Amino acid sequence: MLTLKMITEETERVISGLEKKRFKGAREAIAEVMAIDKERREAQTQLDRNLSDAKKLAAEIGGLMKQGKKDEAEAIKAQVAAMKETNAALEQKKAAAEQALNAKLCTIPNIPYDEVPEGSCADDNWVVKSNLKECRIGVDTVGNWDANPVVGTARLPHWELARKYDLIDFDLGVKITGAGFPVYKGLGARLQRALINFFLDEARKSGYTEIMPPTVVNAASGYGTGQLPDKEGQMYHCEMDDLYLIPTAEVPVTNIYRDVILDEKDLPIKNCAYTQCFRREAGSYGKEVRGLNRLHEFSKIEIVRIDKPEHSAESHKEMLEHVEGLLKKLELPYRILRLCGGDASFTSAICYDFEVYSEAQKRWLEVSSVSNFDTYQANRLKCRYRNSETKKTELCHTLNGSALALPRIVASIMENFQTEDGIRVPAALVPYMGCDMIK
């Protein structure tokens, strides 16, 4: 969440940033925060004053008793007792203000960096890079991409290819669980495992330490990374135990550093994790959810960094290069978008999306978001580092990205690499698959 220091010292910049994110009632929300904080500070000031006065009065009681001035001593005792009651009320007032302040801050999103473009929706995002020879938003055809992996003229969607080659059984998933929980079979399961191992090996080569975290987290973890309060109702909640199925490995991995003070020399910290991810995807329907396009359970490799502020932009750049390198090695047609203020996530300060092109569906499929959260998550997590020069503790910057989410990568490979003889396996995956064609 935003720090009070930022809100009070850079009020107009904060309001301007919130308006860029299309946050309604930005000025009113910040005014409410400052009013609650004023109430909290006034209660604290009065409490401190009363405690100081009570301490001085208590020191007088012993002297008065020695002087035989019992009545005066008793009067002061009564005064101190009354002050204790007042102080108890002030403590309650301060605690209520702190609770209200924290609750209000949780409803206010992060503010975007200056380089985040203006805009209200996905149509306003900037395409900053593509490996396509021709790339225009909103047209059905995009021309040939550099790798040109498609052989022949067949263009079946991945759900038909899955049935043709017996790779994924969507109906069986519905039988076992429900829609959005596919069953991978044979070479389809092997393709999943090949991608998982390939992504983890590439992350290790890039210096990431692999973590195998739990896939259920407590409320404190969900709060720390900003998934809670769950404003859109997208998390699966185990009510009896008050635990949540993770929507991404970002949650458990980043929470490793909750309430931790790190040494500056250990930064940046680079972790990666493969997990199953769970999202309710409430409100999704139609062609957007067909096949692997949008699932309730899916596999994903996440990369997470904890860094100091002056180096986080470089870390973000390195993460973007890592994700782009994966798509290049998989020979997939891709583009990179810088998200506009209105389309960026609640917690991010800047975010880039990676999309792969589906030749059969004639549409772009998002496969990764790589975000820098600045101090927003770290403030909620109380994730800090000790400055080696000043010896003071400062908030870290947190960053994460998908490297990569599997369902749409699998869909894109199946659709873009289909031939008359089968589905060609990208060269980078052949050692993991043990074959170069899915027939």
C-alpha cells in the first residue's frame, strides 16, 4: 500500500497517479486518509502529553506523603486515576483510527510510474516490441513472423487438435471436477512437463533459486501481496481453515520475506517457482474461455525479485529480457505491451504483458505479466533491508512475472506448429519431450 509519507509529502502527485489509474474518487480518498491520520496523530499527541503529566504527578505523591500532606497526595492520586481512564479512551480512539486508516489504505491502488501511458482499457496499451514483420492491433491477419514455424495450410484450434491427437480431455475434466479443469494425457501431459522443466532450467541458468512453496496460504499472505481484500472474488477460499488456494506463486514466494529485514549485500534476491494456480475467473464466458484460453487450474512458473529501489528498474529490464528469451527459444510469434494506467493491476507501478499469436483463433493470447510494484507490496509485507551506509532500514522493491504460464503457451504451440503430419515440437523442447513430432 502507499506510504503515509508519500501521501502527505507528495499529495498532488499521488492524486494525479491515482487518476491516471482511473481510480474513482482519488482526491476524496486521499483527503479521507489524511483526516483519519490527523485524528490518529492528535490522539497520540494527547496520550503522550497525559502520560508525561501523569508521570510527573506520580513523582509528587511520595514527597507529599513524607511531608504529611496526605489529603494533597490523595487528590493527586485521584487525578492520576482519572487520567488513566482518559488515556484508556485515547488508546481506543488511536487504535480505531489506525484500523480505519489501514482499511482505507487497502482500498487505494498503487500509483503508476511516469512512463506508464494514459488510457482506460486494453485498447490503449502500447505495443513496444514484436517479432512479427507486420503487427497492427485490431486486424485479423498479422502476416508472417520471423520464425515462421507453421508448415502447410491447416489451421485447427487447439481444442480440436487436442481431440485429434488425444492430448487433452476437456470433457473428462468436467466429469471429475467441472469446466476449466482439463485432463492432460499422453504426449499432452509430456508437453506440459517438458515446458515446466524447460522454464525451470532456463530460470536456474539466469540465476534464480528454485522454491517449492505451498499452494494454499493464510490471509496474512494474501494481504501482504495485495490479493486480499479480494475485491473481485477471484480466489478460492477454504472457509473452515480460512486458507486460500494461490492464484500465482507470487503470493507464497514473496511472503517468504514478510516481516523480514534483509542485508543490502544480499540484494537482489531472485527466486522462481513452479506451482499449480487457481482462479475462479468469475464472469468469464464465450470464446474467451474455450479450450485452454481461460482455466480455473493451470500450471505456471513465476519469477520473483526483491531489490533495493535504485536497482529495481534494472531488475525489471532483466526480467523482461528473460521472458522474451523464452518465447524466442520456443520460436513463437509474440509481442510486448506496456500497459496503460487504466489496464494495469491494482498493485503494480508498471507492467508489461507478453502475448503470443494464435493463428487458428486469429487473436493474441496473454502469457505473461512482468511487474514492478515499487514499495507498494513491501509496505504491506514490512519487507525491508538495512542500508549499509546509513544503517537505517528502508522498504524494498518487489517484482514478479510469469516465466511462463503454460495453458496458452501449449495452445499457441499446438496451433502455430501444426502441420499435415502432426504438431512439430519446438527444437528447445525436443530434449525434454524425447520426440520432435506429436502425431
